Amino acid sequence: MSEGTLERAEEDLRAVEHGEFGHAMEPAPGLLPGELRPHPSPFKYVVIAVVLCVVTAAEVAVSYLEGDIPDGLIITLLMIMAIMKFWTVAAWYMHLQTDKPIFRRFFVLGIVAAVILYTIVLATFHVFA
Amino acid sequence: MATIEQTAAGSTPATTGDDHAAGAHDPHATSTGVTHTKLAMWIFLASDCLFFGAFISAYMLYRGRNVGSGPTQRDLFDIPFTSATSFILLMSSLTMVLALAAIQRGDHRRVRIWLLATALLGATFIGGQVFEFTEFTREGLHVDTSLFGSTFFLLTGFHGAHVTIGIIWLLSLWGMSSRGRLPQAKAESVEIAGLYWHFVDVVWIVIFTIIYLVPQPGS
């Protein structure tokens, strides 16, 4: 290792020790690494669970709708409620709402990639026709 | 010298000559400011979205284009039963976050209660799935009966395998906690298991809607 590399490494070491990189790993007291804000309270978790149960009941009720209601409307309602539930769990139970945005970016990247890829595949086979 | 070389290579910085001394360095320091394990779990979950997406797309592709004999969705699905098992899986997400909240408070007795409750709810869901598969098989639907059978068993079976892995993971955490090997400082271990568990839950939200609730063509 050259003298210059050693000096740079020592400077980096001092910078890391003083948190100068802006990536300090030490979370604030009571927070886990990667958290920006504290997680919700247990009471809030229970409230979220009640909301999820209500939406699930509504979903099942919508699936039983009969009469002249077009399938397109039923499917749209079901998909909206599924997305609501999905995002509620991801945001609050998986803490995307309170953690650093890097996690959200990776997860959204995976979802968007999957949606684009498989929408193209299904469209190619005229599934939406 | 060893310390400086480690730092130059991008690994953990040390503050003393003794790398193994307690508190000598932060073993989790990374250039992103978040731990590798948590970031790796999120990247894994993102990649799993593509995996499940492939199976869901295959199911949608063959939906209403049933090739082969055997019963169809309309003959088999028991929506009230599957709604009940879906509700159970949804509630297991609640017990999972309560386990995380408990370990963050240092309440180890409640951590064990909630971890066990989550594993039991997951096992109940799997029991329901095994019952459903058994019923479908009795009705004449096998994995090679029709396109519906192939795509249905592949998708729900793959999800069930994820849930089973999650149950084993939760039980191992419960065992560690029972032996006093899951201190408050290891709260992130519970959080990462929780991320996996919630992902399994959100995937089921999509599967339940698309397979069971969306009206079948011609119904």
C-alpha cells in the first residue's frame, strides 16, 4: 500500500469516526438502524389491523355482488381495495413510511419492474382484450 | 496497519489496535448508512416480486382458457373458507409487528408470546391450505389435470412454501429468545424476519384477490 493511499485511508477513517460521510450508522436513541422516525405504537398497529379487516370484508362482499353490475366495475373495486391493503401493510407494518427511502426505492423498483414486465407479457397474449 | 488496510478496502473502521475488543468498532457500519442484512432482505423481496409476478401472470394467462379436463374454479372454490384463512394470515402480520414492538421495548416475555402466536397463525393458514388442496384433489383436480390445476397449485403452493419457511424462521427466533439469545440489541433480527413475513402477507393479498375474488370469465 502506497504512502498516499495510507494517508487517504486515515483521513477516511477520521471522517467515518466523526460521521462526516453523512451515513452515520448510529441511530437516534430508541430507533433501529435505517429508521428515520419511530415506529408506530402498538395501539396504532391494532387500528391498522382493524382497517385491514374492514377492507377485506368489503372485498369479499363486493365479490358476491350480483345483478347488472358489470364485471369491469367489480374487478376495478377489488383491485383498488387490494392495492390499499398492500400499501397499508408495506407502509406501516413493513415500516416503509418511517424507514430510510432507500428501502422503498428498492421495493418499488421490484414492483414496478414486475408490473411492466408482466403487463407486456399478458398484453402480448391478448389477456386484456 | 491491518486496521488502515481494512478501512481502505471499505470494511469496518476500527478505533483501536485490538479489532476484537468489545466496542472497538461498529460491526454494522456501511457506506449506505443502513445495515447490509436489512438492505439485502429488501432487495430479496424486490426480486421475489418478479418471481411471484411470473406465477400470477401464468395464472391470469390461462384463466378462462382451460385446456384439459377436470373441475374448474367455479366448481371448487369455497370463498368463505379461504376468506377466513386470509383473515388469519392478515392477523399474523399484526402479531408480528407486536413482537417487534415488544423487543424494541425489551419485553422478552411478550416477544416470545407474539412470535409464537405469529407462527401458530401461519401454521393455521398452512393447515387451511393443506385442507383445501386435499379437497381439490378429491374433487379430481391435480397439478397435471388442466392448465388451471397446474397454475393454481404452482402459485399457491409456492406461496405456501414461503409461509412454511417463515414459520420455521419464527420458531427459531422463539427458541433463541427462550434461551436468552435474542437480546434487545438484536431487535433487527426480528425486524428482518418480520419484513419477510409481511411480504408473504402482501403477496397473499394479491393472490386472494386475483384468484379467488375476481369474477371468472363466463360466471
